[in-house]
Amino acid sequence: TITVDPAAQGAAIDDTMYGVFFEDINRAADGGLYAELVQNRSFEYSTADNASYTPLTSWSVTGAAEAVNDSGRLNERNRTYLSLGAGSSVTNAGYNTGIRVEQGKKYDFSVWARAEGGTTLTVTLKDAAGTLATARQVAVKGGWARYRATFTATRTSNRGRLAVAATNAAALDMVSLFPRDTYKNQPNGLRKDLAEKIEALRPGFLRFPGGCLVNTGSMEDYSEASGWQRERSYQWKDTIGPVEQRATNANFWGYNQSYGLGYYEYFRFAEDIGAMPLPVVPALVTGCGQNKATDDEALLKRHIQDTLDLIEFANGPATSTWGKVRARMGHPRPFHLTHIGVGNEENLPHEFYARFQKFRAAIEAKYPEITVVSNSGPDDSGTTFETAWKLNREGGVDMVDEHYYNSPQWFLQNNDRYDSYDRNGPKVFLGEYASQGNAWKNALAEAAYMTGLERNADVVKLASYAPLLANEDYVQWRPDMIWFNNRASWGSANYEVQKLFMNNVGDRVVPSRATGTPSVSGPITGAIGLSTWATSAAYDDVKVTAADGSTLLSDDFSDGAARWKQVGGGSWSVQDGQYVQTDAAAENTLVTAGDPAWKDYDLHVKATKKSGK
Ligand code: AHR
């Protein structure tokens, strides 16, 4: 029986409550939301991004061609270019199975080229069965300049290749092929089906660009033999301006990020989908399994100034220094930034908070109207979490970002999590959460949990499922909300739940009470959630034992592979009083099939910390 009192006034629910969190993980940007079809278009892939990369990754060569990094380059921040010999050609393989083209649709090719003596480029779109469009010829003469051509596909293919051949020697860079048909026809735009799926959610906000992506490598430098040196961390200023002038960078998730999808494009996308933009900047304390904090005051000062400049880029008048840059890029009107996140999942709460306070003080002094979002580390509970919350609470922080990835059972059992949160303390931004799976039961557990978020809408102000996108051929993390390859995209069951909530945001909670909760009888065939997460960087091993001392799960990280590890994947069943792992590949559940009644399991988790941490 559900008793509802329509006259009672529950918490007001903000229109922005449910949003999306975009991170370039699982190749969500290049080869994903960013519509560029050429992979490694500027020959910048390097071993700094991934041990297997070279500047010619994704390119094949016929004849003579080499990647060159010298003073003849197109731009200081676009280091490498291709030197193509006379009578030679290069072919790009695109992403997934290749370049996707659809019959009758237009594709815009462009290239920056230099050929002092003059050359003719022949540009071809083809697959193993033959040509996919009429070849184009481009006459090149003189120093670096941009050349363009348009193709109309004569066939549909998921396995296209783009080839560029030169009659005489030429230098090439930024070899690009874009579908004409991008989301809202924006230049340097987004893949339509993916952007439309995100738009269909009607998200209240867009958190970007990460995640671990923003915060790792903050204190590391790239340096080249040439003496060129720059920071490795994600810096918004690297990602704006003409694309050929943007630096590329290593991505935390093990590949290269072109920054073609950069801060301007993120703000524009937020505006296009009617979402509040919510950028996150690095706090100069690395999170995500790493424990480092900068003591370099000058570096910290520069990042704080960069953050103030970011706010001016978003909100300043077109006459201001950074507002002018935004206007020049095509958006004289401000982007109406109201919230900004500083840091992500720092494991060192004291170190983080000390630096966060400096960002916060500077932002509040210049832009008192901006909400500065702090965070609570990588977990839903525990010492780091408690310490972070204590500091945030005592410091009167406006909003704290929480992240957790737990079993569906955890979500069902913790529906009341926010009922006991301090009504006068910082508000909660649940910036990342997901139950561990894309099955219906996961979606259902998340839906149940979201009713708990909504009931506490006076405390939980913003919530976003994570991660948002996954390219099925380049998966670093699962589950994910929307999946895709080079030709199709599909929403998970979890996507449907998010869509349901985001499209039906109420104005106010109507208090209700349920009685007569159904009881369970008969043998239990369900699953008991059991998972623990640890990082090989911080722990030597992790063990889960039952009350009788028997080991249920253990991992000594001997494979050394994973940064973050879910210990104890697989299904377990009780056979002859022993726990037996029945399906290592399935979800990590402890199955008690056939048990006569509910049983209490007294589980003990022991993680041995690495010495000195
Ligand atoms: O959403 C995937 C990752 O999970 C994010 O990068 C990080 O913040 C969290 O650990």
C-alpha cells in the first residue's frame, strides 16, 4: 500500500538535477562523438600516448613517406607532419572497421599542404570492392595552405579508406574528412546519431571533459630532443582556437586525444542540447590511483589563473581578452557558466583540500556568483571519503562531488543513503555512479536508487550516470550508457532509465509511504552482490573471507595490468559447503542458488596497503 499526501510539500527538484557526464574514455571523442573520420590526422600519435603508437599509426604508405618533426612544421604546437615523396601515396584506415560513408551523402575533405615546386594531390575514397566516390584532384603550390574537396558517396560502406597520392613531393598535415551532416550542422562538429541520443535524454547539465582524464599527469612534462617542452595535464587552453593550432595530448585512458573536440565545442554542445555546462579542471593533485600533489607554487598559480581565464572565456563580454577568443571562434554571446568543478577523485584529501581552497578563493573573489564544486575522493565511504567530507563541511564548501560504482544490490540496499545527510551542509553533486552492468536488473536497481536521490532533492542537486559513451572496439570501462561502432549506436537499458527520469523531472517531491513490503518465500535463486575495488598502485593484495575464515576472493595483482581492479569477478555458488566460482566471466555476484532460506554472510575484506602509503 502506498500512502500519498498530495498536500504535503516535499523538496523542490531543480530542472538541472539529472545530467550527463562526458569523458573521453572508450574513445568517446576521437572516433566517437567528434565526427572526424580520419584517425591520427596530424601525425601526432606517439609512444607518449601508447607504447604501440608511431606517427604513422593508422596510415599505410605506398612509395616514400615519412613523418617529420622539424622547423618546417605547420605550427609550433602541431609538431609532426608528413613528407610525401613524388609518385607516392598514404592511406588512412579510420576507426573500427574503417571510414563509414553513406550513399548520396556529402563528405568534406581538407588538408594543409606545402609544395614549393607544386604538386597535384589525388584524393580517393575506396574500400576493398572499389571506389566509394569520384576521386578529387587538388593542385598545391607554395607554402602551407589549406586545400579542400567534397565527395558524394556513391555507395555505402563501413570499411572505407582515404588515400592521398602526390605527383611531386609535398608536405601534408591535418588530413581530414568530415561528414557534411554533423549535429546541428556545426562546423568541426559532432556525430549526429550520438549527439542526438544525448540530446534525447534532455540532460540538465553536461559535465566534461573527465574524470580521471583531467587530473592525471598534472605534474609531468612532455619534452622533446628539440627542447620543446610542455605539461601533460589536460589544459583547456590547449583545446581551443583553429584545430590545426591545437596541441594533441596523451589521454589517461591510453590513447591520443586530438582536442578537435575541445572546450569551445563542449560549451557549444551544452548550449545545443539545452544543458548547463559544468567543466572540471585539474587541482594539481593527482587522483585515480596516483598520489602526488604539486608543491610548485608558480605552477599552481598559473593553473588558478587559467581557471579564471576559463570563466572569462565562457562568460566574459566579447571585448574581454578571453571573451574575444570565444567570439572569434563564432560565439560572441556568453555560454552562461554557473558551476565549475576543481579536481577529480583525489586520494589525498588534505593535500587536495589545501589546493582546492586556493582555487576557490580566487574564483570567489572574482566571480562570487560561480559555484565551485569540490569532491570526496574515489569511494562512497571510508577514511578518504570521511576526511574529504569533514574538510568540505568545515570549510563551508557549496557542493561536493561523489562517485561510486557498486553492485545492483548495493543500489537497492542504499536507497536511503541521503536521508541522513546534513540539510545544512554542502550540497551533493553525484557526478559518477553506475551499478556494475548493462542488464535490465542494473537499470532497475539504478531507477530504484534514483527515487532515493529525488526524495532527497534538497541535498542531491545534480546526478549523472557514468561513463556516457563506449566505442565497442576500444573499451576501457564497462558498463556504459550509450554504445557505438563506426556505423551505429544504441542505448543500454540504463540509458532508458536515465531518459525516463530526465524527461520527467518533477517540480516537487510528494512525500509517500509504503507498507506491506512483499516477502520472499521458497528457495533463493538470486544473487548476493559482492565486489571490492582496489588499485594495484596502492595495495599489495586484497582478500575477502567468510566468517569461518575460508577465502572467497583474493587477488595479489600479480598480472600487474590493471590500475583499478574489480576483485572477484564471476559467479560463485555454494557446493558441499564450499564457495565455488562458477562463471569467472560473468558479473561478480555470489550466487546462493538452491539455498533454503535467506542466510547471513559475515564477510571480511582485508586489503594490504603498500608500505608507506
Ligand atoms: O567514469 C570512469 C572513471 O571512473 C572516471 O574517469 C573516474 O572519475 C572514475 O574513477
